[in-house]
Amino acid sequence: MAPSALTPPDEDFPRWYQDVVAKAEMADNGPVRGTMVIRPYGYALWERMQAEMDWRIKRAGAQNAYFPIFIPESYFAREAEHVEGFSPELAVVTHAGGEDLAEPIVVRPTSETVIGEFMAKWVQSYRDLPLALNQWANVVRWELRPRLFLRSSEFLWQEGHTAHASYDDAHAYALTIHHDVYDEFLREVLAAPAFLGIKPPSERFAGAVNSLTLEGMMRDGKALQMGTTHELGQNFSRAFNIVFQTEAGGSGLCYTTSWGASTRLVGGLVMMHGDENGLVVPPRLAPIQAVVLSVRDDATLLEAAARLRDGLAGEGVRVELDRGRASFGRRVTDWEIKGVPVRVEVGPRDLEAGQATLVRRDTGEKEAVALGAVPTRVGALLEEVQRALYERARRFRDERTVEVGSVDEAAAAAQEGFARLGWALVDGEGEARLREAAITVRCLQRADGSVPESPDEEGLVCIVGKSY
RNA sequence: CGGGCUGUAGCGCAGCUUGGUAGCGCGCUGCGUUCGGGACGCAGAGGUCCCGGGUUCAAAUCCCGGCAGCCCGACCA
């Protein structure tokens, strides 16, 4: 076995992460600090995430729209907590068209304000509600410590924004997004088990009355927030005057929500499933699910490989034929680094036996399959890999999530993973003590793991850990 | 934004202490032999030594100021 092209993850996890992102040709740093150039393979992964989230978002009743990247600074000032929370991260345009601007323009860090302004215009009657919008966009949050995908000054995301006639309706919608869009996407496509819960007040979105979160565990034991949904109460409706005429003829103030998932998920994918040989992409997400490669640059083999490619494509497998001229071993490692779930190898010995060799990326296991059976077998294998990745990630997470009985125990246990303990033990001073150990409360749950209504419910537990 | 480390070919690095012709490995190009887990031979191409200023006959090397990257912290999707 050749030496790995990557820094071993156990030796230096951040370095390993960078190696994977670079060698899998996912992204490069941009010329301005914190900016990111997303390369075709990285973007293909994001496009797959977009496609899988987009239809679920539409299924949840939201429509796509687009709002401007430039927002009047005065909009931010209208919601006190919001402006306070985002001010440090804003990029502001003060000069344009060769002149100083009368009013500075903010480059959007998120779009609650501008969308709120237009919701106020569009919502007249209870019949206009709920109003559910989503946009796919770039946003800018000036980052002091950027990392490719995980924390860049400009990133891509979807942001959903909804307005409802009642608290109950807004709350129910937030839960729908939380479960039926984000959690379902994470579980079924990204093979990513997450802890679902709500943020403690200290970790809430600026301007929200409640923030729901999905927290995944990376292979270094740290937490990554993989999606959030905010109940904004009437804070933004009040600030932007999103009012409607009620069925009874009175006047109502909307309840709004906002929710987002970003290109950070691409980084999460790397860190949740990757291994010492590079990226490992869950089949349902993979832009390339299977790659067919002939062991030699030989006309007969290439022809057989092309037939296999056609057969797989015919079964709906996203398949690519490797026509590279590099040595076989080199081509294998290159596809491994990119995390393609299944390799279909065909060599002279295979051909003689009328078979191909299938190799799964997650375990490295090989199996010989008759040529005619390859498409069917690959389809089944992809599903097996999908399940196995989820199970492996879930086991890993559960093994590193320990129940503890005090803040001190939590501080020790959460160095290598998560700790779970009573929220009452942490609420208040405990949070500050954990923070000294670089540990934060990732989410609050009920004892049975379900999502609570508010941090004030009795008997809640919290999951704490280090985070990205 | 604070502390630490670093910037030399696409990538990884040596050279800097003690100023004097810019190097190595991988990658890249061409030809040939190869190909069942990062192949090999021969011949080549490729450099504003991060940027700006200063010292000097002379700066990759010394001094000052920026910019960028990485790690740790505070902040965050």
C-alpha cells in the first residue's frame, strides 16, 4: 500500500481536512481573506444538496424568490437585537459610483429585514397567510477566523422566511422545516445523524424568540450545527409592520420564521464521513455514485468498461467512465480521495471470467459480479453503503456521547465528544464554567430526545461539546 | 480582534544564522515502455523568492510597514 497522500486525521485533524478539500479538488482560498473559490467537484456536491433540500422545501409549501444583496443600513437598525447581533460581522458599502453614499448599504448577512419590508407590502389579509418564501443566495458575514466551507466570509445558503397568522401556525411550520426538510435531508441523503433540539437563550439567533438546531458530531468529536430554524415571534413583524386583517375584521401582527442551511454542510460532509483515504460521499448525495475503470488502457477492456457504464446509466446510476491514462493504482487513489461510493473495476482476468470487481469506498470490500448483473448489484450496493454510513456515524456519535451528572464531569467528558446532562445543572453559571473549557451548550432536548417547546420546560437535558 | 507559527515554481520544502549565479522532491509537457492499489527511462518547460519601503556596491537573506495562510482563544451558519 502506498503512503497516503493525506495527513492522517488522527495526527492532525484540521490539516487532514484541508488536505481533503484541496486534493479532492473541492475548493481553494479566494484572493480576499475569508473568501472561497468553490471548484467543480465541491460545487457539484453543493448542487446535489441544493436539489435534495429544494424539493423538500417546496413540499413544505415554500416558494423560491430572490431579494437583493444590498440592504439599506437603516433596515438593520429597526430590530434592536438583530442589529446588535450582526453589526460586528457586517460588510458595509459606503462608496459607490464614484461618490460617498448618503446612506450606507449593507451587504446582506441574512435577509430578515429586507424580506420583512416586502412581506409587509404583500400581506394584507389573513387570506394571504401563511406566506412562505425561500431564496438561494450568497451572504456575507465578515469572519475573523475563516476556514474553507466551515466558516467563510462569503458563503452560499438557502434562507427561508415565512409569515403566519398565529403563534401556533408559525410554530408548527418551524417544526415541519426542522423535521421534514432538514432532519429528513440529513438522515436520508447526507447519512448524517443529528441531535435535534432548541438553542439555549445564549445561543439564539439575534432577534429570535426560539432557535431550533440540528447538531452533528464530526470525527474529531466536535459539534457542527447543520441547520437552524428560528421562531421570530412578532419581533420582525413589529419592526417592519407586517400586519393583516383578521377573519373577524380586526388587525393582526404576523408571527414570522426564518431557517437556513449553508455550504457549511459540505465541510460537515467531509468531517463526518471522511477517512484516512479522503472524502467518503453517501451514495444518495454523490454527484458520481460509481466510477468504471479499466485496469489497462486496452481496447477490449475499454469497450467492456463503456458497456458497464452504459448499463449503469440505464439503471439510473450517476456513473462516470475513467478514461485517464495514469497508472491503475493512481487512478484508484484519486477516486478514493473524491469519495466515490463504488468503483467498478474491469481487468483482463475479470473479463476472462465474465465478471467485474466492485469495490465499496466505505469499507474497501471487493466482490466479483457477473458483467450482466453489475447494474443491479451496484444499485443494491449503493443502498447498503448509504445505510452503513449512517449507522457508522450514529454509532460513533453515540459512543462519544456520555451521560454525566455535573458541570465538572461534562467539561471533562466533552473534550472528546458530547456530554449530556440536566439543563438545570447548567443553566446560569454552568454555561460560563463550560465556556472556560471551550465547551458550549449545543442544544436542549427533552429526556426522551424530542424537541421541547421552550427552554423553560421542566426536566430538559442539554448536550454540550466543543463546536465549529 | 488578541497570542503563537508561517509565506521561495502548481503542491511540499531547503537556502536566510554569516548579504554575492535560486535549488530539491512531487506534479506538469513530449517520446517510449508500463498499468490487478500513488510505475519507470530519456528529454524539457516553469520563479515579480507575498507586497511596499529602507540599509547596502549588492537583499530570498538584514530593518520597518502592510497583506495572506495555519493553530489556540473570544464571535459566528
